[in-house]
Amino acid sequence: MTEVTDADFEAEVIGADLPVLVEFTADWCPPCRQMGPVLSSLAFEEGDRLKVVQLDVDMNPETTNAYKVLSMPTFMVFRGGEPVKSMVGARPKRRLLEELADVL
């Protein structure tokens, strides 16, 4: 799974051809760590339809503040350079897939 930063967010997420699921995460966040294997699996299985990336909120305050992210983990789906969906909190893979169905 790719990590993005303030510096490459524009290129990796806004300019992406596929829809992009961004996890706004932090090292100190247990639910974020819990989502790691789920997101890795999702990235592997849906890689042809969805790009999955992580952004560390502590290291990348510009992007975090620009999208008004206050809770971790926050998931945002970007399509065509625009955020089209936002979800907060850890969830099982099946539920995450259900919530992403309308944007894939």
C-alpha cells in the first residue's frame, strides 16, 4: 500500500486515473493499525479498480487540515480529483466493500 505526503498528494491522489481510497492515519491510533491488513487486502484484490493509499496526519498537516480531518481513521474516496465519499472509524472489510460499492 502506498504512503502519500503533502508533497505528492496532488500527483498520487488528485491526478490519479482510478478512484483513490485515502486512509488518514496515525502511528498512535490502534484502530488505524487494525485497518492495515484490511486495506492491504483491499488494495491487492481491487487494485485494478481502486488505488489505496495512506496519509500520516502527524507528518502531513497541510492535507489533513485542507480536508478537515479530525478523527482517525478517516477514509476518503477521491474520484476525478474530488472527494466523493468520507467515512470515519475502523470497519470490517466486508462493510468497507459495501460502502465503496457505489464509487467503484
